[in-house]
Amino acid sequence: MTIKAKFVRDGLQVINVATATTMTCTAKYLLLLDQNGKKLFFRDGEGLDALFSDFKKSLKPDETYGLVLDNGGFIDLRCVANVFVSPKTGNLVVMSNDERPLCVLLKEVYKDLDGLANKLMDVMVELSPKNKIEKIDWEAYKG
């Protein structure tokens, strides 16, 4: 369960990031969204690993809709518009309701990208308040 308050200074404002239901981090940025897909926090540049590690200690995915990612981040599936393999890059892309990528799963990392795409889509189709979200064995697709 997510804590009730976790404040982070962001320039001249303070943001309560504890309301985040999506937390994705790459080598380039850290992004937090609320359950409606609204951006709560975005950070790029140096210090992402430390900030991501700190957030992982206190922010947790939604028990019903939170898909835990390979790196410990998570996506609230209520914020997902679609999932597809990009014809340009061959990577698996998870797009948000506002048509921005939430997560890009690289074909260089996941050798069985088609299998992973099918698994992710199955998890999404089976999603309901009555069913606990199925965990994905990310390592099984790295081959």
C-alpha cells in the first residue's frame, strides 16, 4: 500500500508523490503519474538512480491494477491506452491514455518479445477488480 504522504521538492514547488500509481524510470528520466494518467512528477538528468531507489522504498503499485516492471517500477493499467510492437524500432511499447510512451521494452533485452507482448496482453485482458493482477516473469523473456 502506498504511504499517504511523500513530499518531493521540484523547483519552487513541493509535490506529494505518494498519490502516484505509475512509476517508470529509464536511464534518461523518472516519471510518476496518478491513476488518471496525469503527470505528478518528471525528472531527467543526474541522480535518477538514487531518487528511483528512494521512491521504490515508499511507493507501491495498486494491488488490483499495478503491473510491476522488471526494474521495480510499475504501471497502473488504467492509464494504458494500448500495447504494440513498434514497426519502426521493433520494441514493445506501452502507450498512455495521452498517447505518450509509459514503457518501452527493448528487443535487445527481451529476446522473446512476441511472447512477452502476448503475456502482457493476456494480463491486461484478464484484468478485473475480482482478479488479482498476474505477475510477469520478465526473466523468462530475456532468453
